[in-house]
Amino acid sequence: MLCGLVQTALAQSRVVKGRVTVKTRGEELVGATVVVEGTNFATITDASGNYSIEVQPNSVLVASFIGMITQKFPVGNQSEINFELEESTDNLNEVVVVGYGAQKKSVVTGAISSVKASDLQSMPINRLEEALQGRTSGLTIAANSGQPGSAATVRVRGVTTLNNNDPLYVVDGVVVDNGGIGYLNQSDIESIEVLKDAASQAIYGARAAAGVILVTTKKGKAGGIRVNYNGYVGVQAPARKLDLLDATQYATIRNEAAVNAGQTAPYANPAAFGKGTDWQSLIFNNSAKRQNHELSISGGSEKSTFYLSFGYLDQEGIVATDISKYKRTSIRLNSEHKLAKWLTFGQNLGYAHDKSVGLGNTNSEFGGPLSSAINLDPITPAVITDPAVASAAPYTNKGIRRDANGNPYGISQAVGQEMSNPLAYIQNRLGNYGWSDNIVGNAYLMAEPIKGLQLKSTLGSKLAFWGSESFTPISWLNAASVTSQTSFNRTNNRRLDYNLENTISYTRGFGLHNVNVLLGQGAYLDNNTRMTSVTFFNVPVDNFDDASLNFKVPADQRNSDGSEGARHTVSSLFARLNYDFDEKYLVQALVRRDGSSRFGSNHKYGIFPSFSLGWVLSREAFFPTSNAVNFLKFRGGYGVVGNDGIGDFAYLSTIGSGRNYTIGTSGSYIIGYSPNAPANPDLKWEQTSQTNIGFDATIFNNVNVTFEWFKKATKDILQNPRIPGYVGAISNPAANIADMENTGVELELGFRKRLGQVDFSVNGNVSYIKNEVTNLGNGVQYLSGGASFQGAPPITRTQVGQPIGSFFGYVNEGIFQTQEEVDSHVSSSGKKIQPNAKPGDFKWQDLNGDGVITETDRTFIGNPTPKWNYGLTLNAGYKGFDIVVFGQGVAGNQIFQGLRRLDIANANWQTDALDHWTGPGTSTTFPRIVNGDPNKNFQNPSSFYLEKGDFFRLKTLQIGYSLPNSVISKVAMKKARVYVMSQNLFTITKYTGYDPEIGGSVLSIDKGIYPQARSFMVGLNIGF
């Protein structure tokens, strides 16, 4: 009888086949899950979206996919069931990567922002930082330069320390140093998660204070082989040029400056010069090429999956293209293999080779193509074609650079120092380049001996090789820039970092109770570097291509150098508990214990705890059922994290050389050694505690809202306090001294809905942050030094009660219009404050009231760090057509516009100088121009140089068209899309420089920043 029942059941079961697609586009869903409801029988769709599964007649099939609304179908008598899934209007079921695991977004209690692969598809992104900029709240990101391949400055919830503020990057579980993150190909990225609060960061302990950015790369999915290609080609140009004086205008102002100083005008007939030389047009390229190609192959079976990709990026710079280029070739192989039902082996491996050719100076007042093009006078010709001039000084000097016709490049007689002819400068650097090879990957073994218990061991590593080759010819660019001998340099570096991690996690549900416990151990090593450098002098060639180390120059014409990095090691234990009751009441608690080689003997280990709570109010029985609020979750957390980026051996009294001395009367020197500074065994990590309160909501079925408020306090910031001279040390010891705070709010909004036949979505985010230095040590109100600008006093200052690195300088109260106003500007004793001033000069504020203008009259005049950051993305699709509009911007900061050299009186001006003061009432903002600048109108760093840094930039505009499936299926294609796009199409700003986005260790200081390019591209995306 039992056999008969079994035979009957088998006779009733049958195979159902079908396809899972996106309802609005008809596009197949690869890797969608189809499960028999109420059972463990499931399958995954293949590369064509097809599935096959054995069912019973009374079964119900359920199809699901991340980001899609789950769909059910009763089987009945059907043998084919096709699912058309609709895109979900909320993101609560999305999986968010957290440290050492993943969670559904609906139960996350920390402040974590995500960027998915779909957000980056076909975007013109070269580096990871660009993928984050404007797409998530809580980040301040500014490009360090528009030079191809250049990195960006990234700050997570503001500046956290007076030292290293770079976040911790973790790619597939491997810690990657900030300088090496550029190896990633954006098309390989599956998701990026930014851990913003200490409750989520604490799992990374002593290295998490500046924020943690987790990158997960793409994996293969079970099914057939899937091939995808995406590529684009295009051209680039500068978005704007500066309005500089032409030759006639320049000569006119130079004459006026001389006359105002009682001198003879240098130019008898300014109009005879005409427009003169437009130096900018000589260095800018309006058709710089750009191309990017990406090919991926993925697939596998239920037992093994793989993802293989190739990438090629080639971008020319828009400034001095011959010495501004970047190429990157990348390969990635990720795979996972089920060795048994309970045992899995996997690996992730990425390799990238890049070659960069750079200007040398991309934001410097001390020469280079940009700074020289801004400051050089337009009277000097770019090339000397007059034989009489070419045969006279200075063109008779050895090393004069010449064009292809043998004509010397013009040398300015008015503007000197580092300002040289850009064409000659370019010729001096031809052939020089830098290179790098980065291999980043890991291998892991994962076992699940019983359901819910997972043991995982991971070995990750980064192996990097990088270096440069450069040739310097004999040259005479001007009297201040002379090279009298050739030299050829080759530098090679190597770095090997690794991490070994072992984790045990257990997940179990008990009715409505859900628990996950994680225990882990980690060992890490980084900064394991070696460097060698060799320079040969007087190499008998005159160009890079012929230069070689094979030339047998004398021993005294060879110079070599080498170094090895101080290895940084970390040993860690960590644990995390996640608990929820019916996904309604949420608890997370974690702790990490880190030991670092950078800590003193009395504080070798640090403990970093955190907790967070969540309450999903909308799951309560009393919560009203309505379309107004569909989901509501409140959450809050507190945690402590650290920063061990405090330098190596700072806790020790290291020995330095060069303290030479003599003994007796022979006069010979004895090489001397002595301690650099006293030891500090109490040195420890910088500690950042953070409180975060927020909520997540879905309203009106289509709108997602995330709000955060945070307060972040850092204490024990490393500084070097001054010690008395009688101690006998030549340096000050390191100690944990300073404190600072950041407070802020963040808002993310998302809307998605199908309006008729149009799929429409909009996502926006905005962040506000306030920074304040609260302590610099006993009796210390401010730090000496600050950002430099030429020979002027520091233009920034860090002081208690102010934002870090605030602009510091003189304040002008306007311009003296008459001599009477000069005479009436007196001190309390009736003495003239500016006795040498004339009408047309700035009226300086005498802040300390001592009756004279000195450096003590400087004050805080602006903040270089934006208070507001925001981004906006619009997506729309209609019958195969799609459009993406993405923009981002900042507000609330000032920019120090230091394009003109203060110490070169004859440097060129922007055309706003034409509106300078020439008589009473002619100007209240731009002073008179006079040789010698006796009132220091231009030499004093002051509020005159500050401009609003607010801007909004349309980063990307993309329009595409996807061929219908009925057409492409005939040639076995799964996708065919062609698109056109622009990058940096326009920027709305009042800033008068090239580019208001200026990164660096101190933001918003413009010394001639290499601007970001405006690009136009056409691309193709096809899949098989």
C-alpha cells in the first residue's frame, strides 16, 4: 500500500518550465529565485532568465529577485509559467553589506548608505571616489585635480582628526590603502556601502574613526554563460577659460602702476601690442580623446560560478596633453565552488596596470603649465621668429628650448621666477611617466556543518609594484630655472599587505525570535614596502627615449637611494550580536579588541564597543493601515572607534644622526647620534565616539525617506607638545592631546513610480556638517603653521572654537576714496593707523586696537570646508528610451583664489582688474594698482582673495535607446543599448577660477587647479 502511494505521488509530480523577466522592459532576470512555496525545493534562472522545477499539481510557485516585487502563481494544470516581476518602489528588502556579513535593509540599525551597480551602469567613472560623489549623504568628496587618473579627497562625516582623515577601504574583505584604491574598475563593482556611524564602524575597531567604505565586486550566477560589453569613446575640453588681460590691457595697467608709483611708464604705445599671446590656448586641448571598454563573461552551475572581466581605459588630459595622459588595463576573476554540500571554496582576484603621464604641478603657484599660463605677460611671444631677437641674449644660452623649426620659445623679461614658457616646460618633461601594478585578492574556505552555523577562513592580500622614470635635459627656461646637467632617474617600489581572518557565525530563528552571532579573529600587516632609486647625471643624450642606465657615467655622477617601510601590524578579536523580534524590535551589539604596533607599551590593546537599537513602528498592531505611511523604523546607536594612523614608533625615543661634534684640537668631526625626542609609553589610539539617531520610512507607497542626526567627538588626537629646551631633545614627543567635534544631519529621499508608460525615479540627498576644534592642550589656543601660500603668512589656522584649518587673514573695510578718509582712520590716541596709505588703497581693520597694521590684526575670514553637500539623480524610461540626469554640489564654504603670484609685481591679471580704483567712487572692491604695492593691497592674504565656493554641477547627462527583445533575440542577443552622454556639462557658480571643486589636505585653496574636463561621449552596451 505504501508503495502504491509513492507511485501515485510520483505520477502526479511534473516539471514546470518558464521564464522570469522585468515587466516594464521584458529583460530577462538572471539569478532570480523560483521556489515551491512552503518547501525547500528551489531553483535559479539561467542566463536567459529560464527555469525548470519539479512540482505537485497543488503547488504554488514563488519568483523573487532583489529590487523586485515577489510574484506567486498556483501551478494547477500548467506546464509553463512565465513571471513578469515589477520593480519594487521601496528598497527595504535590499541586502546591505555590513562588516563580515549582510543584512536586510529593513532590519539595519546603523547609518549605512549604499550605491549599487545599477547606479553606476554605463557611467563615465574612472575611480571609486567618483562613484560615491553626490550619490550618498554624509560624504564630502573633492577632486584633487582634473588630471586623468587623479585621486580625490574623501571625508566621511567631516574631518575627524588633525592627522590622517582618509577612510578605511575594504574590497571583498581585503584592506586596501588609500593610495591604491584606483586599481578598481567601476564595472566590476556590485555594491559600495559606507559605514558612517560608530555603531556600524566599530567592527573595524582601531582603523575605523575616519569612516569605512566596503566594496563588493560582482560574482557569477548559476545558469548559462553570459557575456556583456560596455564601452564608450569621446572627446574632452576645458569647461571654461579665465578672462585674462590681453597685451594692450596688460601694458596699459603696467603703465598706470608705474605712474602711480612716480615712475616712468614702461610702454610708449600699449595699443601696438594688440591681443598678444593667449597662453591658455597654447596649453588647453579642446579635443582630448577618451575611451573606456569593459568586457565580462560570467555564469556557472549550481556547484561552481565564475565572473571574468577585462577593462581598458585611455584618457588624455585637457592641459598640456603631451605630458598629461592616463591608461589603465584591468583583469578580474571571481569564482566560487561547492566542494561538498557543506563546504565552499571561493576567490576574488583583481589586477590592474596603469601608466600615468603628469604635469608635475596640478595646483601650485610655483610654475607648471597652468600657473605660468595665468601669470605670464601676454606681450612675450610664444615662439621667437625674429632672427635678430633669436640670436641675442637670453636666447644664446646653452639649453634654450626650441620648436621643431629650431625657433626658440619665448622667455618673458617681465615675469620670472618659476613662471616659464609652458611650451618649453612641456618639452622638458616629454617621455616621463609613472606606472603601477596592483594585485588585490583573497581566497576563502567556508563550511556549514549544520544548518545556520558557518565557519569561514579568509586570506587576503595586496601586492603592489610601482615606480617612475624621468629624464631631465640641459635647459635654460629663464634666469631662475636653469638645469646645467642631464639626469636620468628610475625608481621602483614594492608593497605587500595581507590579512588573515577567521569567523564563526550562527543564525537561528525561534518562532518570531531571530538571532545571529558572529565571532572573529584577524591578523593584519601593511606598509611592508621597499624602495630603490637610481639617478645618473650627465647622461650623454638630450631626450627621454635615448636615456638609459647603460651609460657608464663616472661613479661620482651616480646617486642611489633606498628605504624600507616600518611594518604596521594589527591583531584583533571581534564579536557581534544581532537580534530581532518579528523584525519589529531590533538590537545590535558588537565589540572589537585591537592590538597595534603603533601603540605604546602601556596601551597596547584598545577595546571598541558599540550598540544600536531599532523599532519598526509600522509592524505594531496599533499602527494604522494606510497608504500615507507604509513603513516606519526608528533607530539609534552609540559606539567608540579608533584611529591608529598616528605614525610608526612615535611612542619610542628613536635615534637620529647628524649631531656631529669635535674632540680635541684636530678639528675633525665625529659622527654623533642622539635621541630625537623622549619616549611616550602611554601613546595610544585617537578615540572617536559617535551618537546617531535616525529613521527610515516609506510613504505613499513610492517615497523612501532616510534621516540621520549625529554627533561625533574625537579625543586624544596626536600632537607634539613643546617641551623645555633643557630636556636636550631636538624634537617634541608625540602625545594624545587634542579634541574636536562634528555634528550634522543627513537626508536621503527616493521616489519611483510608473506614470502611464513612463518609468520614473528621482533620488536626492543632502548633508549638513559643523566642525569645531574643542581642545589643543593646556594653554594652547591655536596651532602654529597652516596652509602656505608663497611667502605670505599661513592662510589657515586651527584654533579652539573654530572649524579646523579655517581661513585666517586680514580684513579690509573697503577702499579709501579720498585723502580725508585716510586721515580720519586713526587709533584711539588719534594716530593714523595707515600713514602710508593713499586714496584707492584698502582700509585694513585694526583688530587689536594698537594703532598699526601687523600680523596680529589677522582673524578668521572663512571656512574652506563645505557645510552642505548634495546630489540629485533623475531616471526615466519610455518604450526603450531612457535618460539619466545626475548632478551634485556644495555650499557654505569659501575658496582662496590665489591664481596670481603675490610676489611677482608684473604678473598678469584677470580682467576684473580693469575695474580697479582710479578715482573717488570708481570702485569699492578692487584697489588701485601701483608698483611696489606700498599698502600691501595684494601682498596681504585677506578677505579680498576669498570667494564663495557654492556650486551645482551637472555631472552626467545620458540618453540611451535599447533595441526591443523581438529584434535582438534573432541574433541571440539579450541586450543592445546605444547611448550618448556628457560629463560636467555645466557648473553653476559665482567662483571666478577654473573650477570650484578643489581637493587636497586642505580644501578650497586654488593656486591654479587643473580643472575637470567637459566630455561628450557615445557608447554601446550589448549582452549575450
